[in-house]
Amino acid sequence: MIDLYFWPTPNGHKVSIMLEECELDYETIPVDIGKGDQFKPEFLKISPNNRMPAIVDRDTGISVFEGGAILIYLAEKSGRFLPSESAARFDVLQWLFWQAGGLGPMAGQLSHFKSYLKEPVPYAETRYGNEYDRLLAVMDEQLRERDWLAGDFSIADIAAFPWVRPYKRLGNDVSRFPNLKRWYEAMKARPGVRRGVDLGSDWKRTEATDEDAKALLFNQNADTVRRTRAALR
């Protein structure tokens, strides 16, 4: 049994999709990031970066934070979606890290500047909008002669999908990228993907437009880390 510490965001959905695709038993533990659940001492023991998602595997006692690491752990536990042969394995891993280092952070920054500020910041929206657009084109070219990012369906596809999914809100259109659109529709058609993205869809959320919620989400610094760690001592 896996304990999933989760909130319905793109990073959270990476792991909920993986658990559903692997058909692993799991229990969901909500981490309401608008209320500050990520700073609770019991959660910080599992995720010292005070970010969800995180998991605890009750079978092994192992806890893992960071979405990419969790996907690798679950792939190895289930024996699915990460090849064992070296060349194929690293084909998957390079696209997983491409998502973790590029697509996710760029889309996240674009979302921040488009969704959470009272006054628009045109330079930031253009900067991150262009980079998100470029990364979607990279996916489109990669998918020109293959169905999935690394050949077979893998954790690379699972990691990327939640960050392509909000393309409309981020001011883009996947119909501009025919190969990406085909992949996107194939992802949406998978029952495990649908169940994964549906997790938490009916939860009441603390909107990030609330000033207290915005402070919890966006106004963290070194003092925040020291203060929250002090609670663990």
C-alpha cells in the first residue's frame, strides 16, 4: 500500500496517474497547499522541500519526494513504464528529466504570471510563453515518428501530460502541433490517465487569489525554511 501525499496540481497528477496506470493500491492524504499543510512537521519529515507530492511505501518503509524520483520508484516497484535495458532506459530518463527541468518549471512560471498577479507583467508572460511554446514544439518533433516520447508508453509521457493539459489557460493551442495533439488525445483516452487527473477534482480548494494563500505559496525564503525546520527539532 502506498500513502500518496497529494494536492490536485500538475505535479500531483504525475503521481496519481502513475499509481492508476500501475494499478497499485494507494491511500490519498490531502496536502492543502493553500492552507499551509505542506509546512506541517509530520509532512516535512517526508518532504523536506515542503512540496508535494510525496509517497510512503508501507511495504518497504521507504518515503520519496519529488515527482520524477517518485515515478522512477513506482516504475521499479511495479516493473512497468521504465525499461531495464540500458539504451531504452536512458531514452526514457532523459525525457523525464527534460520535463522536470524544462516543461514543468516553464509552464509553472507562465501559470504564475498569467493567473496570480493583479497587474500583468508583459515581459514575463512573453518570456515564459515563448519558452512553453518552444517546448511544445520540441515534443511535437519528437513525436513525429513515434507514438510516445521514448518509443513505448513510459513515465516520460506520464510526467509531461499534466503540464500540456492546461495549454488553453496558458495561452497556447495544441492543434498547432499535429503530432503533439495526436499524443495528447491518446493520453486522454487512457483510463488510468483519466482516473489520475480526476483525483481531487471535487475537492474544495483555497484559492490562490486569497492573500494568505498567496503568501503561503509564493512568499517563501530562507527564513521560511529555518522556521519550519526548527519545529522538527
